[in-house]
Amino acid sequence: MNMNYQMPTRGEATPAPMGGTFLNEPLPADVLAVQLVDQSNHKFKLSDLKGKTLVITNFLTSCQEICPMTTVNMRDIAASVDAAALTKEIEVLEITVDPKRDTPSRLSAYQDLFNDNRWSLVTGDAVGITKIWDFFGAPATREMMDASESMPMDWQTGKPNTYDMMHADLVVIVGPEGNWLWLDLGAPKTKSGVVPPVLNKFLSEQGKKNLISPQEPSWTVDAVLAALGQITGKDIPAAK
């Protein structure tokens, strides 16, 4: 609930009680206008979602260290939003940092591993995706790697990957007026400590360590739901 929530003035930031930071920064028109497409080939722009509260995080489907856990958390957030009957008011989005490989069909195959479809996996062209993540302060850079660094092989193609995308890990909330209202940084800490079996096999040694005990700082489903509750004034308990 939002009994103690007061939106900061623009340019200011205040700590959120359950973690993360409240802020108030309008998304620029060029970010709102980026053409996006989801795992079902539905095309849209962030401006089309005005009127909804958005939970957004960054990820890539070729990640072996962090992103499978990010997706577990986003799935669980979406399940909680659905259980609270708030899907018409709150949208949960994972936006890739790797649009070259993350086509709609690959995003769809990745989501299928989680046996759920109550949130959106999103891609677009490289220029637009870069614009979004530059605004949120999490630009991604490509790092080339050889076959030995790519082990295990890709979960879908069975081939070694030739590059990784390096990026800061974060989750944000954008309000219905198109303002960036909350931010949390760090590795995702899951409640279950479980990822789909296919992706568990794909995790690197560091990824397996992160699954059991993520490095700090970290962010949780509970922190996101608490921030959502304060911003929207709705009670959003974690789904069972």
C-alpha cells in the first residue's frame, strides 16, 4: 500500500523501505518511441503502455551467470500481479540487451522453458535497445569469447557462443505517466533457488554459485512487490 509513499521531486531520490530507491525521472520521448516486439511477434512502443505501471529488467537468453535467475524473479512477479487481479494495470517486461540473437522466436522458446507466459520478453533493433538501456544507466557492451569460455554449449543451438553481453543488472518501475519511479540494482535473488533444468545445465560454474548464493547487492521479488504496492496503492502479496 502507498500510505507512506511520496513521489520524490524530479532529480531527487529516496530509499524504499524494502529495498531499492524511489525517484522521479520522465522517460524521454525518443525512449518511449522505440519500436519493440515481444515473444509473440506483437509490436509496440513503451508509449503504447502509458496508463499502466511497468516492471522492467534487462537480460539476454544467452547468459550463463545471472539472467536465468532474473527470469525466475520476473515470472514470479508476474504471477503475483496476476493473483492480485492487476494484469490490466501492471505489465512485467524483460527487455533484452542482445537483440542480434534474441529474436521473437528465441524469446518464445526461452519463455517456454518456464512453463508460464504471464510476462513479456522483448526485443527490437540494436539502436532502439541501446537507447533504452543507456537511459536507464545500464549500457551493454559486447565481449568476444572463444569456444572454451562458452561452455556449456548454447541451450537451444547446441553450439558455442562467440560473444557475451556485459551489463549491469537492475530492475525498474515506470509509472503510468511514463516516469521512472523506482530502481534496484544487483543480482537477482530467487526464493526457490531453482531454474528450469535446461537452463540449469547451461549455467556456468559462476552461474551455479550465483543460483545458490548471489553476490551482493541483490534484488528480490519481495522488494519489487513492496515498491509496486507503495506506488500503486494496491496490496500485491507474493503468489504461492
